[in-house]
Amino acid sequence: MATNEWKKRCETEWNIKGISMPDGVDWKFVYEAKPFGRNLLRNPAPHGVSQESPPPERELTEFPPEGPPRSEPEGDYTGWTTSREDLGYDASGVPPGVTICYLPNYSWFTLEQRVDLKAEGVWDELLDGFQPDIVIKDWYEESQLHESIYQLRVRLLGTDGQTVISEYTMSPTEQLSEYSHNWKEVSHVFSGYGPGVRYVHFLHRLKNKFMVEFFPTLVTGSTVLVKPSKSGQ
């Protein structure tokens, strides 16, 4: 099939008339990559759970589990770069002189991933001129472990993969006065971010606790997608 025919397919099927579509672009590659409306993150549910079902309830065991203590939630982290920050034991609120057998040991578990927009089929002229909306979504579990259990940072990066063109961060505070164990949605739309964007760096941190047993905070449905239209259109 000729290049112009692949280009026509892209224009017709995605309804992107009026957007710059230069002849130098490999339109067969773009068409087969299908960059619009699909999740560009790999392995968006590494813990094997879905926001379509309630978070799993944990069963407390009578005795501590055998073997070495866990330091991160069980899962398949293919596609993610992970790291752990140990926050140490929390002795706040313990009166002087009081002996405590067990104290909670908190840690942050970080998962991050970088999306190469051009490798996913998005072309330069679209990013620089039209600047389509880049939609971010995530769901984290109300684990009730701490008042701060989730942090998100998403950055739009330039051609060098380092320069930050736009950034969104979120660090919510949980209400622990009443028990609630659901998924919480986090979302953001990047629009009008300016020329030069080529990468999306997606990072979230989850707080875990170890006290006799390991108690994680789970995440699912992590999403980065490009829309062929802008907000309000």
C-alpha cells in the first residue's frame, strides 16, 4: 500500500482532518502503532488486581509468617523500574519509658516508567503544533496504613529525555477516622503544554508497613493515553 493510502487511513479512521500530517512521516508505522486512545504504559496492573473489583481484604494470621520478611508487594513488575525507601520505625506517640514489643516500620515503594511517544506512533508535528491532550489515570487502594499512602508525579519531557516541559504531582492525605477500603481514582489532563514534548515519565509511590506481618498499599489501572482531540472539542 502506498504511503498516501496509509496516511488517508489514519486521517479517516481517527477523524484528524486539519492536523498537520507531513509526507516525511512513516504513516504505515503510525497506523499500525495506533497511538490514540490506548494505554501507552506497559503492565498497568502489576499487582494483578483491577479497579473493577473491590480491593482484596487481608486475613490476619494467628502467627507471623515464616521465612524472611517481605519488603515489597507481590506482583509482576515487568516494564516498571522499582525502588524502595525504608522510613524506619514509627515511635511517635509512645510515652517515655514504655516498652513496646512491636513498632510499625514504614517504607515507600516506587514504580516508574518512561513512555517514548514517538516510538508509540505519535509524530513531531502533532506534539509540537496541535498538542493533543495527554490523559493520566491511576487507582490506589485505601489501605488505611497511614495518612499518607500514595504520591504521584508525572512529567512531560523534551527531546533529551531530561528537560521538564510540564509536570503534575499529587500527594493526598487520607482520612482515617472511619474505615474505608476502596479504590481511589487519580486523573489529570495535560493540555496546551507547549512544543518539544517527546516523553512521559510516570512515577507513583506507595506506602507499605511491616509490623509482625507485611501490609502493602496496592495500585492498578495506571494509564497514559493520547487523545486525537483536545478538551472542549
